[in-house]
Amino acid sequence: MGSKTVVMNLPEHELPRPKVALGIQSDAAFTEAAKGLRGRDLASISDLTVQEMAAVMELAHAVKAHPEDFRHALDAKQMVLIFEKASLRTRLTFEAAINTCGGNAIFVDQTHSVLGERESLADVAHNLERWMDVIVLRTYAHDTVTEIGDNAKVPVVNALSDWEHPCQALADFFTLEERFGSCEGLKFTYVGDGNNVCHSLMLAGALLGAHVTVATPKGYEPDLEIIHKAIASAEQTGGSIQLTHDAAKAVTGADAVYTDVCISMGQENEATKRTPIFRPYQVNEGLMTQAAEHAVFMHCLPAHRGQEVTDVVLDSAQSIVFDQAENRMHAQKALLLMLLGGAKRIPRDRGLNGKRRKSLA
Ligand code: CP
Ligand code: NVA
């Protein structure tokens, strides 16, 4: 790893402080963020500023609490989903999100050939932009997302690539905001492979002022580029990024413990090699006892039960995996509203949505 890390087990008064305002403070701040996001791509969480991330979160709370207020916000908008890999949650939550705002989804099963094989990615983009208002891609190569994004005049959204899964991270931190009131100062621990999901979680946690700790086996750390970007954001927000190979240490005192599969889609031929390496990183009852008493367990799903997580943890009262799955829809609805226009501010009633995290300290 060799990268700068920030030690987070500091006394409260020595913890880093935000240098920028966190959360949305006014209608004007929300409007500015929404204006900035309109027409943009979301290939990576690092495409978002601190304020834009906060605005997406605030809108996600609004659309979940007041879905009827957005029933016609995307009337007649056309969204295409082109997926090179399997999906349950991402496909259905994107479809439900746009359908319930008056728009329409068209699904293209791209699992039998790679995008760009039949015609160039630029030509694909120049066709799609003539019919579609937004393009949602699930790909092997991240470059496929950025190349279509660079060529299409309409927004392009990464619905999972080998580099990131930004929509997952939006939903996950939205779920944590619901649970804890705010992610500022939240101790968030990811255990497992430094993969696409891990990358987006690090970047999102840092933008929201969380203390993110990542425990991976040696050789499976997140990419240095992501680490540097996440640290740069954390320095703005008062969050921190810590990397370790010690799962028990990483989980100690955590508010949230997250894991993902250790064999991602496309890595099936590495199963024999990876399985024993990741065995010590399994999230089980023993590991969860290290976390805070109020800690939640998280997983993007699908889970490989008995591998990266045990049934007992996944099915426990601490597990919020199905809240995460539900919130994919609300968070993506907020994202689509931002990118396509139709966003409006309905300030969040924190009193109804959950207690402030400080009350748990
Ligand atoms: N978490 C997630 O992206 O699920 P799917 O692969 O089912 O879309
Ligand atoms: N890391 C996993 C996430 C699946 C939602 C994969 O890429 O297969």
C-alpha cells in the first residue's frame, strides 16, 4: 500500500474538522448543486463535489418521503440500460425509479457480447443520444463507460464497471444517513476485496465526512488512485481513510461493517486462488462482536452465504442489507432527477428520519 493513511482512533477533540460546509444549508445551495449536475455523467463518485453529493442525498430523502411529489418529474424521459453483466437490483431499481417518475426504461441484454465489438463505442453513443435522455451502462471495462460518456450528449451513468459501482455507494450512504442521521464522523469499515464497490464506498464516505477503514488481504488493496482521491476529499470534509490488513482491528468500534463478494463478476476463474486468501476476512459473529454495540452490517448483494459473510450475520437484526437494496431505487431516482432536471428541494425532517449520530457517541 505505502500510501498516506489517517489514523482515526483519536480523541474526539483531535479528530479532523471539515474545511467545507457539509450537508445542504439552503435552497440556494441545493439549486446551485442541481444546476451543476444537470446533463452530467456519473462514471465515478469522484465526479461529484461535496455539495453535489449532499444534494443527491437530500433529494433521495425527499423522493423516499414524498414520492407523489415527483410522479411526473421525468414524464416521457427515455432511459436505456445496457448491461454486459447480470443484475437483479440495479436493473429493477433503475426501471422502477424512472417508471414511477413518468419516464420509460428500455433494457438491452448485452451479456452475450462486449459493447464496442459490433460498432465503435463512439458510434453507439452517437446513435443512443438521438433517442435516449439517459444511458445507464453495466460493463466489464470502465473505459467503456467513460468513452460512451465522452461521446454522448446525454448523461451516462455507471451501473457497475470493473472500477466502480457509484450508484451502490449512493444508496448505501443514504441508508446510513437514514439510520444515523448523518455520516459525518461515522466509523465505516469495509472488509474484503479492494474492488469496484470498495472504491465507490471510499470515495462516497470521504465526501460525506465519514471515517472509512478498509481491511483487505495483501495484494487486494484498493487502487492507489482511489486512495489518493478519497484522502483528498476526506481532508476537505474532516473524514479519514485508513487501510489495514487486520480485519479485527478495522472492525473495532465501527458503526457500520460492510463486505462484498471476494470473487466479482468476471473473476470466476480466480475462485480457487481467492477463496483461501479471503477466508480470514469473513464477516462472522466473532468479527461483529468487535464492532460498536449499535453497529449495522451491510452488503451490496448478491451475497455468497458462508463465504464472505455467514448466514447468522446476514440474517441478524444488525443486518440492513434489504434497506440498502430498497434504497437503490430512491437514490437512483434522486440521481436521475438531478441529471435530467426535475429536482426540487423538500428539506429533510431529521426529527422524523432518525436520530443525529452524535446521540450515539
Ligand atoms: N448490488 C447490485 O448491484 O446488485 P445486482 O448485481 O443484482 O444489480
Ligand atoms: N463486486 C461485485 C459487486 C456486485 C454487485 C461484482 O462486481 O461482481
